Amino acid sequence: MSALDAAEELLSILPGIRFDKHIINKPTDRESFLERINAMISDPNYHDSK
């Protein structure tokens, strides 16, 4: 099992957290990072998924 597999498995028990939406894999460039953050902030359901 890789660390990435373990992270996905751990997230499966955390309600409201999605690997494809809330986790940013390294390495990432500045633009991709800012796009992901801006998408999360502008999502009206973001604060409800905590």
C-alpha cells in the first residue's frame, strides 16, 4: 500500500472530505494551487462540508 492509497483510505472515514476536491497533491505549481483554493472558496457548499 502506498502513502497515496493510505490517504484515500483514511479520507473514506472522514465525512465531507473528498480526495479529488479537498486534497492537493505535491508537487503543484502556483497557478494550479490558486485555482483549487479559489474554487473551494467560491463554492457555496464549501463551508457546509466541514
